[in-house]
Amino acid sequence: MSGVKWEVVSFPTRKYELAIGAATDVSQDQFMDATNSQPPKFVLPNVKPIAIGNVTVDPPILQAPMAGFTNYAFRQIVREYGGSGLIATEMVNARGFVWLDENTPEHPERLWGVRDEPRPLAVQIWDNQPETMAKVGRRLVEDYRVSIVDINFGCPVKQVTEKAKSGSYLLRTPDKMGEIISEVVKACAPTPVTAKIRLGCTRDNINAIDVAQVVEGAGAAALTVHGRTAQDMFRGHSDWDRISEIRPYLKKIPLIGNGDLDSHQKVLHAFQNYDVDGVMIARACLGRPWLFSQCKAALLGEPVPPDPSLAEQKTCLLHHFDLIVQRFGESKGAQLMRRYACCYAQGRFGARHFRTHVAKVSTAEEFYSVVEEYFPVDKLDV
Ligand SMILES: Cc1cc2nc3c(=O)[nH]c(=O)nc-3n(C[C@H](O)[C@H](O)[C@H](O)COP(=O)(O)O)c2cc1C
């Protein structure tokens, strides 16, 4: 976007450092490292920082790419609370990026903040043309200096699949996926390239094991798997057994499991019960960006910080609003914040009432007054 100044704004509320309550009953002593008698860093023996090419992801808890949500404002807030070893942008349309480059001085809206923000940072791209993807991958590496280029092979939305034959559509042609990955890997070296997939296109055609081998063979540095098929969209549950089954087929790259993790208990459970090197969290962090720090504490065997008080959550929401408005202006900012505001309120007493009112705001004044009057104060109301 031309004409708009991008500013890095520091988080005005206090850092999230409270620590109350026990994380887990797994004792550190159970897992003394035999080689140096030092206790391992994490409470579970299979949890370690992961290496994605030359990037260390520590802790192995990743923030998922989410279109329409994981923009620079949101990523800043996730970073402030801490706990995620790798943060990702929204998916960026590679063909659209090339078109902008050739026709305008602008760059994709979704790359807001990418040049300046802290690392590590993964930028996700999508399309089905190897050369276009390679061109954009190289640009992201050379010009934006991103830590990781991630390729989307999981998006089930019709505009991406049926219309653009990309995203999860490509799962039906693993060879084509391999071509895309190897071109992007060549263009981005030594910056690592990763892939994010679903289990397959349909329940009748689950091919994640085959796809995983193609992904690794083509030079990707990590694989993330959402344990649903494209046909499932978000129905049913993420099948972690299926995700786990992939692990023996990967020779050297990490496997990151994704789907339905919405608490530190579920993250611990995932590492305890499934063969994954890392986990990725999407929807649950939208209204609870502090979730990563809770998961990290649980993995470290430290007391898990409680959720911030509702007053602090409200402050966080207003701070989020400020960041968005500074970038997009009051009118578009207020409109964009409607969806975030609903996420922050979700599960609280009065959430429905709040949603109804916040859905109509179109100025900062309206936003502030709706938050003041209707932001939930107590208990559950799903
Ligand atoms: C609103 C929304 C937008 C998403 N956008 C993307 C995206 O841009 N790229 C991607 O790979 N996955 C995207 N996803 C999928 C998530 O990254 C994740 O795989 C999925 O939500 C399952 O994880 P969860 O159960 O933790 O939400 C999106 C999901 C949601 C809900």
C-alpha cells in the first residue's frame, strides 16, 4: 500500500510474566540426560527445539498462518506475550505479488511489517506455478530477508482450489508439488523452505504419507500436517493418529502436527501421545495470544501463567485495535477489528451480546464505547 506509514509500536501494557499454578506432574528428575547429567530443558524427553534448516525453533510451538488474521498487528501481540518458537504471516498469493511487482510500486498488503519485524518469521505463499513461486520465494529471501518460506498445500477454500488449482488441490498431484518445492528450494537456498498440508483431498484419498516423502525428497526443511482432509474443511476432529503415522517416513526433517490444540494440556498430550517434533496452533490463539506462553511453561515444567484478567484482556484488545487503526485508518480498522474482537470475547459470559454490538462498529469511538459497555466480564457463555 502506498502512502501509508508503517510504524513499529511498542506494547503499552505490562509484560505477561505472571506464573501461578503447576504445569504438569511430570518430574524433571525422570528425564536426566544420560550424556551430561544435566536435566533436559523440557519435561518430556521427546520435546526439543527443532531445526528447520538453519533456523532453530525453540520452543517447538508454532503460530499458524491464518488469512485475514495473522497480520503484523496480531504477530506483534503474539511476540509480546511470547512462547511461540516460530511466527507466520497470512498466506500470500504469489501470482498477485508478481503482478504488483510488474505493474505498481506497491507490495502485498499481507507483507505489512515483514521487512522490519523480529525473526524468526515464516512467510507463506501459494500458487501452482513453480516459476512464479520460485520468483516470489527468491524475492522474499533477498529483499525481505525472511527466515523461512512456507508453501501452502492445505487451503481448502474454493477460490484457491477450484479457481486457482492451488492449495489443497495440489495434494492430488504430488509430483507437481515436488516440482514446486524443488524450484522454490533452489531459488531460496540457503533459506529453508517448508510445506503445510492436510491429510489428503478427501477421506477416500488420504495420501499424506506419499506426499510427505515427496515433500522431503524435493528438499523441504519441515512438514506441517493439519489432520483433516480438504473435504472436511473444519468438520470433525484433527486425526493425530494419522499425523503420527507419517513420522517414520520422514528421514531427517521435522514433522509438525496441527489441529484442535486449544490448551497447554492438549499440547502436552500431543507430545506425549503422538510422534511429532513440533506443534502448530491456529484458531485458539486468535482471542488468546497468551496461549503460547502457557504451552511453553507447561513444556518446561514451569508454573503455567493464568489467563490475564478480563481487564488485561480488554487492554490487549484495545491495544490491538490501536495497531490496526494506525495501519488501516479508523473506518477500515474498525471493520477489521470486528472479527478479532469476537475472538477475544469468545467463551465469556455476554459474548453473544458483545458480538451483536461489535459487528456494527465503524468508528474508533463506537469501538471503544462497545468494548467499554459490552466486553464480557465473567464466566462462560459459548
Ligand atoms: C480464519 C483462518 C484462516 C486460515 N488461513 C490459513 C492460511 O493462510 N494458510 C494456512 O496454511 N492455513 C490457514 N488456516 C488453517 C490453519 O493454519 C490451521 O491449519 C487450522 O485452522 C487447524 O488448526 P487449529 O485447529 O489450531 O485451528 C486458516 C484457518 C483459519 C481458521
